[in-house]
Amino acid sequence: MMAASHKFRFVIDRLCADAPDAVSRPARGGRVGRERAGPEVVDVPADGPSCLVVGQDGKPRCVRPADAPADAPLVEPVTAGSQPELVLVSRAGRRVRVNGQPAPLVALVGDRDQVQLSEDLILHVTTYHEPRIGPPSDKEVGRTCPVCRTVITPQSTVYVCWCCGAPMHLEGEGRLDCARVVSECANCRGAKVLLKSQYTSLPEDLVHE
């Protein structure tokens, strides 16, 4: 059985230039940041709740609630309908800000949302995808490919939509290669077909490829 293909990450956005290894770049919107070869990220555990904390080194990270201060905001991946999101819980009277506004005690955040932990630290929500490509699982065998409308068999090779879980054929040239002929999932009609490992979004002013 193939594992879940997406994992939540926070892209770190420091609003000052005094962080370790920072490189000055022109400010955008009055902000001083840094230019990096790749994003500085925080992984969000997929197996239950965790808390957002900032260590003595100034780096944010996710830790288990038992290892966090009582006022550390809590996050946990959930699926709302078919769309993966994060539950964000403010605790002990400490309200974080989401997209510039004070968050309710319990909020849902997703791709491209911004969580502000302090005056100089913003976390951009994104997901990183390792595409699910391979033999179908037992629950996918017998389902209908939403592109060609034929049945998935145990001999099929499939790409599985990261959002709704629909299997689509991906068998190579000369065979059923349905996932390559569409840009979005034909079942949920919203999730991009992602055939390589990648982020769904990255802040343009923090990452330059």
C-alpha cells in the first residue's frame, strides 16, 4: 500500500536580517529578508498534534505537546472534505495571527496561509508532495479511472490524486497514460496532477530558483 503523498511544511519568513547565514536582499513592502538557495522549512508531523515553538537558537520547530510550553500554539493535519488542512489552536490566552488578523481559538489553515508567531517571524503554509505512483492498493483495484472511465486492475500502474485519492492510469507510452493527459484531477477537479516531488507553493520573495 502506498503512503500518503503530501506533507505539510511551514516555510520560515524572518522579518529581520540578523538570522544566521542571512544574506541581505532588497526589501519588499518594507520588509527586510534573506535570499537563500532553497526554503528554510519546518516539517509538521502527520501522526497527531504537535506544538509550534521557537528554540533558543531562534529557529521554529514542531514538538510534541508534552515537550512544549502551555501557551505554544497547537497544529494537527486533518482532511476537511477532500482537502488537507491544518487545525491551528491558540492556547493559554496567546492568540497567533493568521493572514495578518488575530486567529480564532480554533482555525483551519491551508496552502498559502500565513501564521505569525511573533513580530519578526512568519510561517507560510505549504505542502510537499512525493507522488504516489505504482501498483494500486486493494481499495483502489476495481475503481474507475476518472479520465478513461475503465476499471483499475491489479496489473495497472496508477498515479493517485493527493487530494481525493482517485487512481488514474500511468502506464507509459503506448499504454493507458491518463495522468499525463490532464493537468488537474478529473475526479475532484481542483487538485493539480503532480508527477514529480515538489511544493504546491513557495513565497516568491523568499525562494529564487
